[in-house]
Amino acid sequence: MQSSVQIAPASKKMLWAGRIISALPALFLLMDVVMKLFKTTPVFEETVRLGYPDVMFGLGLVLLACTVLYVIPTTSVLGAILLSGYLGGAVASHVRVGEGPFLVFFPVIVGVLIWLGLYLRDGRLRSLIPLWS
């Protein structure tokens, strides 16, 4: 059975803009993975301050898996969904300890970049959510 949904083709400019915008949060998240897995002092101290002293390595592995899923084109939507959940947890953690606006909204900004980059590079998503013609 064939789908009647038309996949919106991307121009080369849109595709490259999507790739570049997608690379920004992916690189940031991969840097965060490395810092969590190697338990760097600033990340360890921040993780303890947020109330998660014993799960830093596990969080790093989860973040690595989600980010890898995001950068693989066939699993990018699943990766974006999982990263949205991960970043939602980051927002909740910062709100819980009473952080200022920047630390609360930074994960939201990363999430917006994830979805914007994916939207620009993935015709399936543009067909599902046609924001402009």
C-alpha cells in the first residue's frame, strides 16, 4: 500500500542549512557526552549540584545513543524525539534547583535547533508539518 503523502523536496540551500543547523547541537551534545563519560571536574560538580551524582556515566551513554540516532538520517526523527525528552529533563532539573533564565532556556534553544535542522533536511517532516510553501 502506497502513501498518498507527498514528500517535499529540499533545495540544496535548504538541505545544507539543515545539515549545518543540525551539526551545531549534535557537536555540542557530543562534547557533553565526552565530558560526562570522562567525568571532567566542571561537569561532575554541576551534576552533583543538580542532584545526580551517581548517574553521570549512564546519562552520558543515553545522550550518546540519542545523539547517534539523531545524526543517522533514517533514525533522525526518533533521535530528535528522544533528545527532546532528554532536554526536557535538563530543563526540569534546572528549574528544580532554581537556576536563572539562561540555564533553564538553553536546553530549549538546543531542542529548537535540533528540530529546525531536522525540518530543513528531512522532507518527511516538512510534509507532515507544512509551515510554508
